[in-house]
Amino acid sequence: MRVYASTACVAGGLWETLDAYRRAGLRRVELGASDPPGDRLVERLRELGLDYLVHNYFPAPTDEFVLNLASPDGAVLERSRAFVASSLELAAGLGSPLYSVHAGFVADPVGFDGTSFVFPEGGDVRAAEDRFRYSIEAAGARARELGLELLVENNVCTEATRGSLLFQTPEEFEALPDVPILLDTGHLNVSAHTLGFDRRDFARRHGWRVHAVHLHDNDGSRDAHEPAREGSWALDAVRDSAAEYVVVEARFANVERLRDHVEWLSACL
């Protein structure tokens, strides 16, 4: 397994974070949500000589929107599909072996409460699933043309978002039988507590197609992005999977603590 560090692990702008990672000897990096990165993106990233993975909302557009590959709004849906297509091209240009995207939402969010998106009530779940599957099939075909894998990440379900999200449980992922998975252990823990399923059952049932993991932990009540510790169930979930890439997505006060965690995790796995 190859251990990567997400750009979301420490506070700071994209280029500041990447420079700090290089100085700390962190060469494997997942590019996630960040400030708009500016011009000459691919060239500047290549010049750093790092090994990249590309995730979801990267590169952040100057005019922000919520990426939703299941959106009932035609304009949002088309923009989301175009964003993913562009990110696939970027990933290929950087030599990333994969691009991962979040599972969709039944409806587009109407706000943010400081912890998670706020969604309107109602919505047609079946229609949203159909839109998402169509989006993923098209994006997956393009990914294969570019020599990449497209992975879908499981959503995080709290009581506040119950019924508003797609693809959180092992059963729901049965509807995407041919799609590789990015398993987010923090999301899985919260969703399992909220919806009442066995968190370890996910990796047992779908571990063969879990090709990457976002590794972090929490107490099950919220997505706290705490580091996985020795003896954590999350490490067992990684071992139960076929993941080749493990991305640390926990948050740290500084790059030195992140580096120490990556080194420990590399030895542990």
C-alpha cells in the first residue's frame, strides 16, 4: 500500500501546503479542495516533482458551486459533469492513476451549517440514483480512455442529512456493481452510527473493489477527521480491502505531526 497525505490535512493555501510537504519529505500527495490555484496549474504542479492523486473538487473554480452528479437542476448537473471531465484531464496530465469523486445528493444543498450541507426536504431518490449512475458511467468511460480509474466515495450521513444523500451503506453500493470505490472510513463510521449498520461489513462485502481509502476516525457523531490510532477499527477496514492507495485525511496542527503519522502508518500497514 502507498500512503498519501491529503492537502486538507493542514491549514494553508495550496502552494504553501505543497511547499511545506516537500520540505518535510512528503512526496505522495492527494490534491483535494483548496483555494483557486491560478494559472499554469499542471506545469507548476509538475515542477514540484510530487506523486499526485486527484480528488473531487480540485481544482477549485473561481466561481464556486456544489458539485453534484445527481443534481435535479439541469444546469448544476451539466456543470458538475463538465467539472469532472476537466478534472479527469488534469489527473491524466499529472500522471495520477485515479480520480475520485463524492457520491451525489438527492437535491442540491441550500446552505451550510458549519458542519455539513443543509438540504431541502423531499426529492426523488430513485431519479437521483439514475442521474448519478448515468454521470458515473459517462465519466468512467472517459477515465478509461485516459488510462485512469474513476472511484466513487461513500457519503457521510448524519441525522441532519438523513434521506438527502446517495450511496452510504453497503446495500446502496450494490447498485454500482462495476464501479471502484474510495472508502472513507470517517464517513463510514458516522453513517453506520446514524443508519444502524455494521461499519466493518462494508469492507467485507465490497473490499475487493475498494481501490483507495481516505483514512481518519471519529466517535460516530460527526466527521471529526481525527487520526486513526493503533488498534483502530479503521486500520482493520483498510486491511480487509484491496486498496493500493491509502490517503491520510485527518487534520494536524502542523506538517511535522502529519509526517510522523504518515511514517507510522506506512510501517503499520
